[in-house]
Amino acid sequence: MTQINISLSKLIQDIILTTPGIMQSYNTKFHNSKYPLNLIINEILYVLKSGVSWRDSRSQIHWNTLFWHFNRLSSFGIFQKLFNRLRVSYSEKHNLDVQIVDSTFIMNKFGKDCIARNKFFKNKNCNKVSFVTDINGIPLSVLFNTGNVHDLSFVNDHIDDLIVLTKKYPAKHFSLLADKGYVSRKLKGALSLKHYNFIYPCKKNMAPDPTFDKVLYKKRIFVEHSFQKLKLFIRANAISAAPICNGIIQLAKPTKAGMIAPNTITKPCMVVN
């Protein structure tokens, strides 16, 4: 096991043992478990990172038991708390002056909740995933909605979600890079009140913007790199109602039905790395 996995496992254990309602279940002072907590977490991380199905897990823990623990941790928001801790820690060590927003489609054939047909995606059922990343392509905020929602509807929610990272710099101004799909003077004015400079290229029917920084805008490509990693991930590429996860985002809600639950796709509820 790599040093990163060991550190991640210890961080998850710390979150579990300080979360009311679940801490007693995994604390050996109150309860004797058949499997140690670190083993359970390490095996869950292996499934999430490798993309194998729960049934194909090479763990000594039965796959159904492993999935039960994953489902339980998810219901208590353990992985969401992990993501929040990781991004706060990351923001303390890296510069977030330049942020990038964009969205993409994930085709969803078998889902029922939070899906819609999109005319720009061959009229197929899909979900829309929206990222805000830094210039290193690290996701700082992740939102999820139906496939027919306009990109602009995510922006204010992203900014509100990022307050936990930006409130430490009340007088600082940030740059938010976006493509032509985000062109909106009204939104640009609203973001300026939140200390954000909304940067996007002008459309053909718009007057040139003399303040547009072409050199800075080239950094927008890094959000596309993040989407590429998401789409190349085997379980996100074959989306079904099982928990579809990668090192960035979970795209399905775990259910008691285990691997076969064709009507449970919902918004993402966690980030695991």
C-alpha cells in the first residue's frame, strides 16, 4: 500500500471515529468487529480506485459485507466530509487565484432520478456534471444535475460552495475562466460583487472585450483534462445503478439492492480522493 493510501485511510478513520451515530459501531471500546476498521476502509478504497465491481473484489471480506459498510459510510456523509477536509488542506498549500468552471455529460441508460434527454447529446438520457478546478485540474467543487440543465445554473452554487475556501481572503479577487456557453453580463456583474472576475471569450456578435486575457485563458484546458480522467474511468464509462466511483466523484447512490438496482441514480454524494 502506498503512503498516500495509508494517509487517506487514517484520515477516513479519524472522520468515522468523530462522527456521531456511527463512531460507536467502529470503535473497539464499544463494539468488537469481525474485521478491523483499517481493513474495511482499505478494501473499499481499492474498489473505488480500481473500478472493479464489488463482486470481483479480491478482499477477504465478502463483497456484500464490504458493500454494506460502504453504503453505511455513505449514508453518514463520511466521504463528503473527507472531500471537504482534503480541499481545505489543498487550498492552504496552493494558490486558488485562478479557477476554471465547465460541465460535461455522462450518458445514463438505466437511471431514473436526476436524468433528462439533451438535444446536444444525441437526445440521450444523461446526467450533467459540473466542475470548478484550479489551474492544476484539481476539482474544488463538484455539482450534479439533469442533462438538460444550462451550464449557467451551476455557477452561483459553485461560488457558494467555494466560500469555505475563499472566506479566508475577504479582500482578494479571484478569476473564474469559462467558455462561450457561460456568456452572461448579468452573471458577470453578480460575480463581481463576490470578488470574482468572470472571464470568457466574446461571441461573434459581441463587441471585443479589451480586458480579455488570452494568456490566462489558455489555462482553461486543465478542466478538460479532469473530465477526460472521469470519462476514461471504467465504471463511469459503463454507468448503471451500482455505485459508479472514481478517485474524484461518485455518480450513483448506493442501495440495499447491491449491484442490481436499475432506478437509483442520483446526484453525487461524495468524493474519495
